[in-house]
Amino acid sequence: MQVHLINPSELSFGVGVITPRWLYVLAGATPAQYGDPIITDETLEPFDPDRVHEGDVVGIGIHTGNACRGYEIGRRSRERGAWVVYGGIHATLYPEEAHELGAAHAVAKGDGDVIWGTVLADCTNGTLQRIYDGGRIAADRFLPARWDLLPPRSYMWASVQTVRGCPKHCSFCSVWRTDGQQPRQRSADMVISEIVQLRRLGYRFIALADDNFYPVTLGDIELARRQNNHHRTEELLGIRAERFDLMEGLSQLPSDMVFFTQITMEAAEDPEFLDAMRKAHIKGALVGVEAVTAEGLKAVYKEFNASGDELAEQLRTFKRHGVHVLGSFIFGLPTDREGTFEATAALAKQAEITFAQFVMMTPFPGTVDFQRWEASQGENAERVQGVPVTRYWLIPGELRPKLMIPHPTMPPDEIRRRTQGVWDSFYSFSEIWKRAHCVQSFKSRIAFLFISKLYRQMYANTGIATDSARRKSANRWARWLARPCQRFFQAKPMPDLAVPGTTLSRVS
């Protein structure tokens, strides 16, 4: 019996930006008796069904964006006599859909680190169940990834997870519902050991693939103190102390390492935390700005963010502390008007953020926004080729509506065009070159230019284009840009690197 692990994608760029960590964690969760899994990441190359044989196990991880492709792979694998098992956030939310449309034998909900071994044993014994629930395991049960199975020189960035869960409750995000609001933090020693393994392989750019790297704010601690909740105060201080322990460990790694993570805007009010990030080589962070007006922030339950000039100043604070921001903005909120687009583009430049993404409001399953939207559609939801828009991920990409929730003042195509216009403005050659001065050498600035254009192709043109021809054209451009960009991220392997505080012989 051969185990296959597959990350579905309708587009293959030839080079991956960030390693799909779950593939290699499940590889680590695969008992040795089954051998090394065959790993297929379709962002690199398409799945080859001829490699699947009768009696094999095919594990497919899906999120909403790649569910349709995942179901296609599942059906083809089952036709070849394999056991088909789904996991991932979408399968957790819609296990019966995977059975009905993806030819699933089983669906594993929740965390897969522990339950995967049980699934494989049941395949061997012929006792496979329809549904498994991995739940939310404690951080000390998180498994390290099998990075030794990585195809060489295939990804720009590696990825390591330090914490699961987010205490916030943003209306457009499902993390706090699926991964929980209680942060589950891995020990600093486990994280550092995994990063050292990756640096030995030649990866010096590492994404800390966390739901929220800043799980405890100064405001959270102050609120607990005002409530005289001593137990809660100590709990929060403990979580914060663990973050600082981790960052101290990161600071002892080779100085050429670069880390990128995801945090909330409130970190700008915590200069001690930002300084620790800089010392830890965390040089970039995705910050969910979402909206530039107070009305827009209220619409997505994110009133804890600032707006206007105060927002621009907070974003500049990150840069002053050596942390470059990838700002994320949402268009299509009910409070948006024609002037919102230009104001957002202007603020992104005023705030001196290094990268930005401008996404159209999409109600993702598991979120408050989706729940409200689905209820509002009822039984009379619009259908495309017989599929209700409330199951939009099952509609072919070229036919899928770009804006699901009707806007009170603007038609969907206008929002799409204006969103594309903001991408064009922010990623024009002149604007990119201005931002390229965040790096020193001319070679690094050229690299910055290429990477910026690649980011725009992969996440703007491919994602927003309305017809298949434009999507294919954007994909070709992305493939052309990806290869030279990948070379900029390559580093010389450091096979003799030891975990800080140890010797190589003790950790190899």
C-alpha cells in the first residue's frame, strides 16, 4: 500500500512561493511501516493519476479555493481502486460534500497530526469510517514536518508553524471558529529545531505560518488587570513570555535568515514586541488592515484597528522598528463608495507599506459573513449551471461571480475594475522602484522589482481576471517570472548548523 498526499491546484506555476506545510506534517504523521509518502503539490506540477494503484491511500487536503479540483482528483483516484481520504478546513466544514462530489471513502476533520495514523491503520484493516474527528490537539502534540522529502530548489520560502488559533473574531475570517480562540503555542525548542533543519537544506527565508503571531496584546493584559482577574492576567503574561522566548531563540540563528509572519495592527502599540521581532530577524508581516475608514472597520468587526491618518502612522511604526508590512485590504464592503478605492491606494502609499494586496469581499464558509449571506439567500439563491451561488466554489472559475454579496451602490463589475485599478496603481514600475529603496544593493532592488511583479501576477491578474484566456495569460507570466525570482531566494546549505545551545552531534 502506497500513501499519496496531494495539494490540489488548478494552476501550476512550476515554482512554489511557500511550502504547503500540511503536506509534510502529514508525511511526518505517516507511520514508518507505510514507507515515505508520495507528495504532489499541484502548484508545482499536475497530479499524475497513473501513479495511483489499487489499494493505495490518497490523502487530499482542501480549502474552499481548491475544493473543486480536489474532488476531481478524488474521483479519478477512486476509479483506480485507491482509498480516498479528505482533510483540511473545507472538508472539516463540508464532510458530506466530499463524499457526494469527491468520491471520498473517509473525511478527517480538524487537526490531522494524530488522527492520520488511525485512518491509515483502518485502511489496512478494512475498517475505514466515514468521518474522523481529529479535534484541536494540544501544542505539545503538534508534529514537525518531514522536510527531508522536499523536492530540491522548488520553493522560495519554507514554512514553520509556531501557534494555532486566534483570539479575535473578525467577521470575514474562519480561523477563530475552526482553530479556536485559545492560542496553542509550540515550544520554542521545537520551532527552532525545525528551522535549523530547513537552514541546513538551504532555506534562509522562512514564513512563520501562524494564525496570529501576536496572540496577546497589551490591551488584553490591561483589561484583565482592570477586572482583577489574576488567573487570566497570569495566563496572558505566560503566553506573551513564550513569544519572547521564541524570538530570543530566533535571534541566535544565522544573521542571513529572514522571517515573515502574520500579526494584527495592535502590535504597533507594543514597541517592545516590535523590537524583539527585529532582533529575531522577523523582517516582514502580513497585517490585516481591511478598511481605511471607521465605518468599514465596524462592518467587519475590526474596530480595534485605527483609520485615516492614525492608521497610516501606525503602519509606519512597523517600518521604523524594522518590520516591513504586507498590508491586506478588502473592497466590496457595504460602506465602500467610489472614493474608497482611490483613498485606499493613497493611504497604502502614505503609510509606506512595502507590499499590499487588495481583495474583493468574499464570504468564506465558516465565517460570520458567510453565515449571514447564506441565510439571506435562502432557497431562492441565484444558480449558475444549476449550482447555487451559496456553493460558489463548485462553479467553474470563469463563470463564478467575482462579488457574491450585492453592494448597495455599485455593480460587481465596477468593484472588480476599481479593485484592479488599485493593484495597477500600487504595482506600477515607478511605485515599485520607489519602494525598492527598502533594500540596499542594486541587485536586491532588481530582485524586489521582479518579486513585486510576480506577486501582482499571481494574486491580482490570475485571481481577478474574469475570463479563462486572461487567467491563462496571467499564469504564463507568473511562470516566467517565478523561476528567476526563485533564484533570488536560494541560499547555500549549512549542513553543519547546530541548534543554538547544542552541538551538531546532539541534534542530527
